[in-house]
Amino acid sequence: EKSYTDIKEYGYFDRYMAVNILNYNTVEIRIFRGTLNKERFWACLEFIDAIISFLKKQKFFDVYIGDITWTDFKNYINKKRKYSNLKEALKRRVQCVS
């Protein structure tokens, strides 16, 4: 199993990592567990959408050095009208990831 240091220093990637960026046109997210619960399903999709939207508004250097916090992300979500399933899941502490 490869560590973060291996990935950072040696550029190691494979298609079964949590985030697969090897495909030219897509990014594959492999962090979610399966569910038949539609609210959890939508909360997980909203989570990915929220992460992408949130990070697009951040400065690269702040993200790179880890200056962005979970509280920053939750505040961002709470300011948006969308993400109703995600907001409810966070209130109930529902986990999307395995």
C-alpha cells in the first residue's frame, strides 16, 4: 500500500486509489460505500459537488499548505441554498464513506 509521501514524491497513481485521475476525461471518486437510501445517495453526490465548488473558490497555496479547514467547508455549505441532503446528513452525522 502506498502512502501519501510515496504519491507526493514519486508521482505514484493507480486506478484503484480513492481519487483516480488517470483517465483523460474523468475523475473517479472511490470513497463511497454503497447505499439503497436515496437521501444518503444524494448527500454523497452533493458532497462531491460541494467540494469541487468550494475548492474552485480557494487559492491553490492555501489548499496546498492545508490552511483550509472542515469548518470553512461546512460554513460554505451552510451559506448555499442547495445541498439540502448534505446539510441534513451532516446534522445526523450520516457517513457516506466506508
